[in-house]
Amino acid sequence: MRTFARALVLAFLALLTTTALGVASAFMAALALGATVTALIAPGTGTHNANDIKGYNANIVSRYLGGTDCTAAGNTCDPNAIEYPASFWPLGFLGNWCPGYKCDTWNQSVGTGVSTLDTAINDTDGPIVLFGYSQGGAVVSDELRKLLNEPDSLAKISDVVMIGNILNPDGGLWNRLGFLGTIPFLNVTFGPPMPTDFPVHITNIGFQYDPVTYAPLYWGNAFALINAFAAFETVHGNYLTPDEASSDPMAYGYTDAELAAAIADPANTRTDSKGNTYIMIPAKSLPLADLILSATPASLKPIVKPVVDLVAPVWKVLADLGYDWSGDPGIARPLSLLPFNPIQNWPAVGVKLVAAAAQGIQAFIKDVGGPTTTKAPSAPAPETDTTVSTLAAKSAQVAKTVTVATEQVSDAKTLTPKLTVVKHSDTSEQNSADVTTTDVTATDGQKDTTSIPDDPSAAEPEKTTKPTDTTAQDDTKTSGSTADEHKKADGTKSGGNDKKADSAGDKKKPVNDKKHKKADAAADKADTVNDKKAAA
């Protein structure tokens, strides 16, 4: 019995212990999810103490630390920028890089930054996110190499993020110039590149054309180099702006939402063989164009902007030939003196140039207020006040009739019951006059009247250019006979009536001549009889 009771008590205690351990584990997990994560920041050149600049650290956390423990749900992020010289002797003419030309050299400044960062890691409980910007990227890169030999400090690091990293393996400016080694006079060492075999994931972020982190590969390309120099002014210093120190917008005018979308876009991401991520934020414009327009007085912009917009698209295509982002981004590549990669898809380059030229021309036309490429709807035909003849107004109904009439009807054929005779040489002109000036008595549905009336009293008109005028009458029989004979001689066109006009001197066909002679003889005989009667 005692044995059974003891076993029961032991079972109860085991169950209670298990429950207690489960509750403790859940409690510890809740504490872990709500942990405070420290972001240790190494600022860029010219920023000695970023903690004194309002908005600097906050912009780092909100823009670039997404996806890290610092912004994980339930965690609290504590950004803390280290203080170090962040200088570059003798570049005293560049902002705060070396005030009064009295500052540390590059190697001295970076060395001090590494020591300060290492101390901060040792003094901070984890987890820690390391962040470096520009020269700060060199500080973090050198610290990563050091941490490989410090396992206790290495265990605290949860994420590594760098922007504008000058030691970015493929594109970092110091790695492009890595063949120079160390220049003793300046105390500058070009490289080595950021280690890619670090056990914690590394994310490199840079804006396109930033010459510090994405420098051209082919330095024989003048278009790429000039544009890169411009990007140093318009892009490299604007990853974290605006803040208390600068009111400039973010590079290329990006908003925080646009930047987040670009960072999340897989199309902008490359991955090295170790799994590290390299993100290139696409350029919205050409840095050279931005620099020129920003330096142009407002009064001259209407002149300068069209020219810049005309040239910029083609310049961009030519400048892009100075870059090559193929291959493993974790492998450092020094610069080449070639202007471009000779082995590439040149037809595609030609197509891009043609498209860029068209884009530039369209932008130029738009800037100068020219017409757009949008096709306007067709306008109706304009009305006219020009006088139109009666026949033209009725051309829809009688077009066929008019066509036939002009080919077959003689000058004497009109719409009136009168015969008109004109000279042969004026046939076409008089034919037109007949159509446009003769009084029209027939309706639209009537056929054109071309026959000579049967009235024996019809008069024979004199030669005239007016189709409606008439002259003294000739002998009735002669006129009727002559008209009938001409009507029979008429084939398909108006030759018959023309031959009647030839009685004034034109040549006639033999048959007509005989008929006219008979008519003249009859007339002479009648005259003779009349003369005799008069004499009697």
C-alpha cells in the first residue's frame, strides 16, 4: 500500500514538474518574441555622430531593416550609431569629409570605426543587427572578418544590412580599383571585398548608378563614367534624406512605399553562391540629366530641359553598356579599360537605341509645346460658299445622262426646241456652255431632247456662240431638208451639226456638198423667178 501511494505521489510530482516547465518555456518564448534588438550603425563619410541628426536612425530602421529581427513583430528596435571620424583626408572640399583639411586618412578612420564597433558589440546583449552606409560599409565588412574569430560576439549577430557599400564585391568602388592595393601617401587601401562566407545572411542595397556601390565595370565608356560622377552628387548621399541635416528628397524621388516595393521585387535581386542578397533599386531618371536640371536657373529651364530630355534616353542606353551584372555578385571584379563587353546581343542594343531616340524626340516635342502622337479625330469636310451650277447640283441624279450627252450630243442639241450651230473649233467649249447656260425645261426624270422639231416653220439660226440666239429664217424647205440631212449624217457625236456650220467656209464631206449644192440651186432658181416677176 505504501509502495502504491509513493508511486502515485511521484507520478503527481512528475506531472506538476512537466507542467511547470511548459509554462516556463512558453513564458521565455514570449519574452524572446518581445525582445529588444539593437541596431548598431556605422554611418557614412562626413557623419561623425549620426545620433545627433534627427531622422537619420529612424529612416534606417523604417526603410532598410524590414525583414530583420529589428522590425519583427513584437520586437523593439533600438538604433544606435557608433561615433568614429568618418573622414577622408585630403578631400576637405567635399562637405564634412575633412573639415579644414585636418582629419584622419581613410585607413585611420575605418580602423577607428572597426574598433568602436567591436567594442559596442561586446558591450551589447544580443540580438544585434549590423548596419553600414558607404564608408560605414567598409567598417562593417572589416568587422565581419574579425568576428569570424570571435565566436561569442558572432553569436549575437542576427542580421547584416549595408547600403551604398564601397566594398560591395561586384560593383563596390574600392573593389573596382582593387588592383591598386594601398596608396601610402593617401593611406588608402582598395579592398579587400566584403566577406561572403559570413555565417549570417548579408543584404546589400544600392541605387542604380551609385558609383560607390555599383560603379561601372568598363571604364573606357565615357557615357557611363560621366553619368556615374553625376550620380555621386545626386544619388549616393540621398539614401536617408530628408532628415534634419538635409531637406533633399530620397534618391530619384522615391517615396518610402515605392522603396519598400522595389526592395521586395525579386526582379531587382541577385543572390551569390553563399546565399547573400544584392538589391539594386532601379533609377527613375538619368543622374546626369538630374544634375544638369538642378543646376539650371529657372529662367533657362524652358530652353535647357527640351535638350536634356532629347539626349537623356540615348545617353542612358550608351551608359548602360559600361555595366555588366551577369555572373556571381559575390565575386569581385576589377575595372576594364574597354568601353563595353564586345560579346553581347548587338541587335538588341540597336533596337534600344532606336526606341530611345524616338522617346527623346517625343519628349522634346512635348517640352516645346508641339503636337502629341495622339491622333485627333477626323474633322468633317469644310463647307464652301462657291457657286455650283444647276447641273452640278443635280449630278447625283443625272450624272450618267450628262456623261452620255457630252459625248454624243452636238453643240446644237439643247434642252430647248431650237437648233444651235457653232463653229467646229469651238465644239468642246460650246458643248460646256450648252450644259450650264441653256434654260432647262425638262424635269430630272426626262430624257435629254436632241431631235429637231417636225414643225416645217422651224428657222435656221445664224452662226453664233450663244446657244439660245436665232437669226433670220431661210427657205423653209431648205432648212428642214438640210436639218434632216445633217441628222442622218450624225453618227455618234456632233459632227453633223458642225458640218452645217461649215457652209461659211469649212470643208464638208462630198455627200453633204452635193446636197448643199442642190439646195443652193433651188434657192437661186427661186430668186430668179422672183426677179423676173419684179421686173414685169
